[in-house]
Amino acid sequence: MKAFLSAIVFALAVAAAAPFMLTGLQHDTSSAFSTGSTRVGEPGSNLIGVH
């Protein structure tokens, strides 16, 4: 029972911390796909909008 409760506490801690940790890793498409072979226009002219 103690292992089950600690697993639940760990899962809740990971679920609570994940949005804050993943926010810094996200990039918009105009900067994430910046090689010459991709077809990404300037922000505002495609689906991501102006940021």
C-alpha cells in the first residue's frame, strides 16, 4: 500500500511539473523548422499567426 501511494504522489508531482518544464522546450514553427528545405513562411502568413 505504501508503494502504491508513493507512486500516486510521484505521478501527481510529474503531472504538475510537466507543463512548466515543457514550456521552455517549445518553439514555433518558423524557428523550429528553419532549414532551407522546409516551406514555412513568415509568422502571420501561415497558420500559426502573429506572436
